Amino acid sequence: MLDRRTVLASGLAAGLAASFSSPVLAAEADGLSKLAERSGRRFGSAVAWGKPGADRGSFANPAYASILERECSLLVPENELKWQWTRPGPTTFDFKQLDAIADYAKSHGFDLRGHTLFWLPEKWYPKWLVAHDFGAKPAEAAEALLTEHVRTVCRRYGTRITSYDVVNEAVQPETGEIRDTVVTKALGHERTLDVMFHAAKAEAPHAQLVYNDYMSWERTGEDETHMRGVLKLLEGFRKRGTPVDALGIQSHIRILKPLTVAELVSEAEGPWRRFLDEVVGMGYKLLITEFDVNDRKAPSDVAKRDRMVADYAKAYLDIMLSYPQLKDVLAWGMVDRYSWLEGFDPRPDKLKKRGTPYDANFKAKPLREAIASAFASASVQAA
């Protein structure tokens, strides 16, 4: 008699094999953005600023730009809108790098997302903000500082930016509560977030306003606390009338256990769907904002690892794309050579990570095919 895991494994393997069998999907002639459009969606990627000729994951690199222009219809700056880059001092701004990305997007017909108007964890603040003195009336001073930031960014880029991660990572994963920072202590936890969204609504009424966070579908106690905290936050936005349109789900998915793909999915799918159901039940749209695969516990053998990464990604994307509320899917980079994963949570065997659609030599991998297959089978029209 077959046990449940064997049935799941064989069924999933057969389904994935069928999904990848089409030679049309294997070809790169149909870019991922074109495949996404068939169900009313968009596919895009993070991109970094880079000097001409630099070996960077940037449009300044012709090999990288070719992939972006073939595969994507939507771009998002990887770092260049964060305060560390745009706000060198309390009264100064620097948009040189973001301007270059925005100009490239405009000249090549890409839509542009804004990430992020405020990244809440204090460890990512510019040094001046961590030590900032908000004076005798801290709440008023903090509100003015945040409002000025939103106003300056939104007026500069106007309708070129169609969607903003207004606030990023406000929930402390270990507690499920809004993070304590120099800003939230001055202005108040909920008030800090509300000020950002109301200011963005006033300055960019055309744009989709997103709360973005990295709660994950893998099953750990911290993940569950994080998800409960995000649901509490979203409920609070609705009760207070805060103008939040969508939840951005970063989707840095992780292979953290030496299990089969079927076993990993079996552990994650039920609770994850219940979480998504609660989010959309409150009337929120969904976005995948920062997709890649952390292959830390996948096999060392490259062919086996690439297959496992692709199968795991396909299972995750199939779940996400079953929700009509999901419109945008963005990879957090398209090429392994430039992926942030390489310097984060290294593999025990010290091998290079392979969590993006293209390898270090700009060659498409099974993960690219898995994304294509997920889009091709996504029959539900995005709302």
C-alpha cells in the first residue's frame, strides 16, 4: 500500500513532468512577461544601478539588459529608493541612481515600481536617522519628516512609478508586533504607518499602495508568528481606513530541510492557503515582489539541485497564481552572478547558490522554465 507521501511525490512529479514537456515552453522566444500577460498579469525584476562596463546586475551590463528586455515588462529598484541611497541627510536628497533606473525604464517601455518609501527596521536606517533628535514635539517632527519624504519622491517621479511598497517589513517576526524604532517611538507605531500611506495616497493617487513583508510559507514557529502579526496589521489598516491596496509577499522561498519537494509542499500548502484566504477576504490584492529560491538544503549535484529548485518554485507559483487577486510577479534579480543570496545564509558545502532564473553565465535554467510553465497554466484572469 502506498503511503500519503509516496502518492504526493509521484503525483507531483508526474504533474511537473507534464508541465515541462512542451517544447514551446522550453524555448525562450516567448518572454516571461508575454506568458504572464495571457492571464492578465505582469512579470518583472529588481534591477540595480551600475556604471557602464561594470560587472553588475544592471541595465549597464548588455548581457543583463538583454535578459531584462526579453523577459520583463516591469522593473523595481533593488536598493536605490531606500533611505540609505536617497536620503543622505535630514534635509538633503540624492536621486542620481534612481533617476538612471527610471530613465532606462521609460526609454525601454518598462513599468516601474517603487521599493520602498520606508523600510521600518532601524538597522537599515541611514546613520543620521538612527541618531536623529526629534526635538520638543517629536510626533510633529517625525510626521513632517515622513511626509516630506513621500512628497519629494512622489512628485519627482509622478506617474512613472505605478506602484509603491509604501512600508516594508513593519512586523517584528519574533513577536508579531510593529517594530520599535526611533521613528515609531516618536510618532507611535500605528500612526507611523498610517502617515506614510495617507501621504502616499495624497501625492500619488494613481499608484497602487502596498504593504510589503517577507513572511514565508515554510513552517517554523517564527513564520507563523510573523503571519499572524501581518494579518493583525492588515486588519488594523481596514479598521482605521488606512489606504492600503495590496499585500506584497516577498517570496524568498527556502529549501531548508532535506526533504522531497512533495514533502516540503505538503507541510506548507494548507496553512499558507489559509493565510492568503484571510488576506484576500479583507479585500486586499496580492503581489509577489521579490521572488527567488534559497537552495541551502538542496543537493550539491547541480542538475539535481536545479530540478529541485524548479519543482519547488513551480509548486509555489501554482498556488499563488491560483488567486485572481495576484497580478504582479517580480524576481529579485534574474542572474545568479548578481543575486543577494550569494552573500546571505551560505550553503554548508560552500557551493554557489542557484536561486534565480539564469545562471552565472547568463544561461536559462530549469527555474526559468518552471516560471514559464506556471504562467502558461495560470488560467484565472487577474482581478
